[in-house]
Amino acid sequence: MKLELERIPVWDGVRSGSECYVCDLMGEAQSDAINFYLGSSVMNPETRVRVNENGFCPSHWQMLLAANKPQGLSLMADTYLGTTRERLRDSLADLSRAKGRRSAKAAVARFAEQIFRREAGCLVCTAMEGRLMRYLFTTAYLWEQEEEFRSALLVSKGFCLHHFVLLLKRGQEAVSKGRYDAFVAEMTRLETENLDRIARDLHWMTQMYKSENRDKEWNGSEDAHRRGVDKMTGLHRVIDPV
Ligand SMILES: [Zn+2]
Ligand SMILES: [Zn+2]
């Protein structure tokens, strides 16, 4: 698979000193996608069809609601709910007609499957996923192709664990076959060094709450709990990344 390279954002990211520049870029991707569906594009018939068809996941519906644009949101929710009810009409009828436990259970199972299918395919998650794949691909590709990028990456703070594993997977397509093991080993060394650093900061933070350490310096560990959690889980994650 050959993806479009995202050189500028990835280069900016690697130089930013962030704990995971992929998290930062995904935050931007999310805002862009949310703003798109809050803007005038919602009135575009093609966009409306896609919204009715796919909708949004619970957290992205909530993000759209939080933006406080009731007019546009009511239009989208109106036709999305209409489409949803249309799709569910038969299984709702089956639910109300079910006779006996066995038939009721079967109707509930069919209905549940339909609901879960309806909840999948969030348009914001899908837009973010496309960008995520390009950022990861570009990172792995530039690691091999540009020595200057590789040097900058190796002195960066690495990635959150979630994006680290996705980067390793994406590297299978972006890095040539003979260098994939070197890519995995080098990225793992970078990640391990940075996990060691976070672990030291986090442990020091716990020590600072002890009375005997009252006069000691924080040494930049004041926010280590936050950085530790973010490093483990990542921010702005999409549902079911490839
Ligand atoms: Zn991340
Ligand atoms: Zn979503």
C-alpha cells in the first residue's frame, strides 16, 4: 500500500518535544473533522446522506453536541434518527410480536446486532483513521529514507504505547523487507528509554508526597501522573484502528 506522505506535520511533530506527536496530530484531525460536521457542509446533500448512513460514535456525537450549534445538530439528528428508525422498523416490530422466551431472545439478538452495526462506522473516526494511517506510514517511511529524520526521531520522546504498536504494524508496509527488523528494534529501544524516563518521573512524584521529601525538588515530575497515563493509553484514539 502506498499512501500519500504527510511530511510537514510529521517533521513538525518529531521536532515538537511532545510525549507522542501522533496523539497531537490526532487531536488536530479530530477538531478538523468535528468542525467539518459543524459547518455549512452539513447542508450539502451528499454529506447528509453520509451522515444518515454512518452517523457518529457516542463520544463524537457528544463532542458535536458540546460545540453548542443546536440548529445544525438538530438537522443532522432529525434525519439520522429518521433513517435509524426506518432501519430498525422490522426488528422493533419483531420485538413487540415475539411470543415465548425463545422467540423473544432471538428477536433481541437480531435487534442488538442491528444496533451495534448502526453504531459502527463513525464519520469522524473514519476521517481520523485515514490521517492516522498516513502519519504512521510517513514516520516509518522517513525513518528509512531520510537520515536526518531518523536522527531527529531517535532523540524524540517516542510515542504513547497505543500509537507505538500501530507504528510497528504500519512499518510492515512503509519499510523495506530487509530493514523491518532493524526498524522494530530501533523504535523499541527509543520507546523503552522513554518509558524508563516516565517511570522515573512518576516514581519521583510519589516520593514527593512523603513528608521527609518536603524540601526536595520536583525535577519536572509535577505532571508525571498525567504523562504516565497518556503514555500508556494515548489520546484521541479512534475505534478499531487497522
Ligand atoms: Zn499517541
Ligand atoms: Zn467516532
